[in-house]
Amino acid sequence: MLKNKKIKVMLADFLYDNDKGPSYNLVPLNIGYLVSYANRHYGDKFDFKLYRNIDKFIKDFNNEPPSIVAFSQYIWNDDLTQGILKWIKSEYPKILSISGGPMVGITTESIGIFFKTNPSVDLCIPGYGEYGFTQVLSRYIETKGNIELIKNSSINGVAFLLDGKLVNTEAEQLLVKPNIDMEKEITSPYLTGLFDEFLKDSYSPMVQGMRGCPFKCTFCFASKLKIAKFSEKHVLDELDV
Ligand code: B12
Ligand code: SF4
């Protein structure tokens, strides 16, 4: 590896394409927030690339495989993501794989089920992802990317299997809140240009005013998360009004 070369991280929230194009076409706000937060802490060490389109991901991956892959798993892209993960880990076992999103869930039981159905995932981050993701990056640097060493001791906000046993499953207490000051610590991915390539490609913007939900529908992931808000100014700045 070249000295001072940044560590490549590919993040994706995949969409299916049908014969009319993408099944829907919103910017990947979830991984955009992860990268906005991570860039504040480790932007000098990691080079983050965001993807929606699977063909583009595979082309760039084959061109230069990354050191870390990170995927959003929702009910609508779970099979697709699992397939890609299976291929990546069978061909490149040293690439660290991280997952997050509603399919992980936030209870010990759901995280256990997630790992059973996703054996190619090294680490998962239940609930809000920014804090845990950055904790993993820090551990990655300390251990020079050795996956066994990364899993040697627990990582705050992160769950994984060690000898078949779940480590760090205190999701319910720890992870249902963002663990960061969203307003101060998440720079808008719109205002920093992170989404420019998506907007140029006709993806639609989606603006988040708050997280969690004041309603408590029992089936819903969002009803379990603590409410956290962006300020009115933050939202208006993003809307450019
Ligand atoms: C807006 C929204 C929609 C919009 C836009 C969808 C989208 N964004 O892609 C619309 C109206 C289109 C929609 C439709 C549907 N939705 Co919807 N939707 C939501 C809602 C309200 C917000 C999602 C969102 O974008 N949040 C913004 C991002 C920034 O937040 P986030 O997803 O929470 O991301 C954080 C964490 O999940 C985590 N994270 C996410 N990805 C990753 C990746 C990594 C590597 C890491 C470490 C962490 C991480 O970190 C992020 C930042 O903290 C959620 C409920 C909620 N309040 O969360 C439901 C939700 C996502 N929807 C859901 C469902 C079921 C649907 C539908 C299938 C409903 C239906 N039957 O038709 C459809 C399918 C849409 C499709 N893609 O085909 C479920 C998904 C459940 C699941 N297990 O996947 C949710 C969670 C609600 C629920 N019932 O529990 N939806
Ligand atoms: S389904 Fe979830 S996001 Fe929608 S109102 Fe209910 S708790 Fe809120």
C-alpha cells in the first residue's frame, strides 16, 4: 500500500432497477449521514464512496476492491445485499463488512437472528449508525484492519459474533439514542456536496427534520428509537430558503 494512501470504504444502500429504471430514486440519506459524521473525525484517513446502483458498485469494486464495505439493510434490498456480501466475503475474506439499518433491529433477539441469516457480516450497528460506525473506524486503524483483532474486545455501539456468541448486545439501553449531538456533529451531506453526484443523476433529495417518531406503532422500527431533532435553521439551510 502507498504511504499515506487513504483507506477505501464503499458504502451502499442498494436499489433494485426495473425496466423503467430504479424502483425509487431518493438520495441515500442514511449512509450520507454516516459519512458526514465520519468525515469530521477520520476524513484524513478514509476515502468514502457512496452507492445506490449495484452495477456501478460492482464496476468500481472490481476496479479497486476496498478495505471496508458497509451496507444498509432494509426489507426491500436485503436479499440483494446478502448476495453481494456472500460474493465479497468468499472472494475477499479480509475485507471488513459492516451492516446497519432496520433489518438488524435493536433487540438482542433480532440481532441474533440477523447474524444467523447474514453469516457474511462481520459487524453490525443496531439503531442510529453514526457513532458506532466511527467507533469501528477507530478500531480499524488501531488494529491495522485485522478482523480478528477488531473483534478482540467489545466496541461501543457495535454487535458481532465471537466464537458463535453475541458480543455487545446491550442495544436496548445504549443504541436507541443517537449518542451524538446531531445538530452540532452531523454536517449536512447536501451542503458539503456529498450528494452532488446523486442529484446530478436525477435522484430526489429527502430532508430529515427529526428522527424517531412520536407515534408508537408496535410493528415499526422507528417507534423504538429516541426522538432526536435537527434545528429549524439546519433544515432551512438544507432547503436553501
Ligand atoms: C421515509 C420512509 C419511507 C419513504 C422513503 C423510503 C426510503 N428512505 O428509502 C417511502 C414512503 C418511499 C417508504 C416506503 C416504504 N417503507 Co418506509 N420508511 C420511511 C421512514 C419513515 C424513514 C426512512 C428514512 O429514510 N430515514 C432516514 C435515514 C437517515 O434514517 P435511517 O434509515 O433510520 O438510518 C439510520 C439507521 O438505520 C442506521 N443505518 C442505516 N443504514 C446503515 C448502514 C450502515 C453500514 C450502518 C452502520 C448504519 C445504518 O444509521 C442511519 C443513521 O443513523 C422509516 C421509519 C423511520 N422513521 O425510520 C420507514 C421504514 C424504513 N419503511 C419501512 C417499510 C416496510 C416500507 C415499505 C416496504 C412499506 C410498504 N409496505 O410499501 C415501503 C417500501 C419502499 C421501497 N423502497 O420499496 C420499514 C422498513 C422495515 C425494514 N425491516 O426494513 C420502516 C423502518 C418503517 C417500519 N415499519 O418499521 N418509506
Ligand atoms: S409506522 Fe413508524 S414511522 Fe410511521 S407513524 Fe408509526 S411509528 Fe411512526
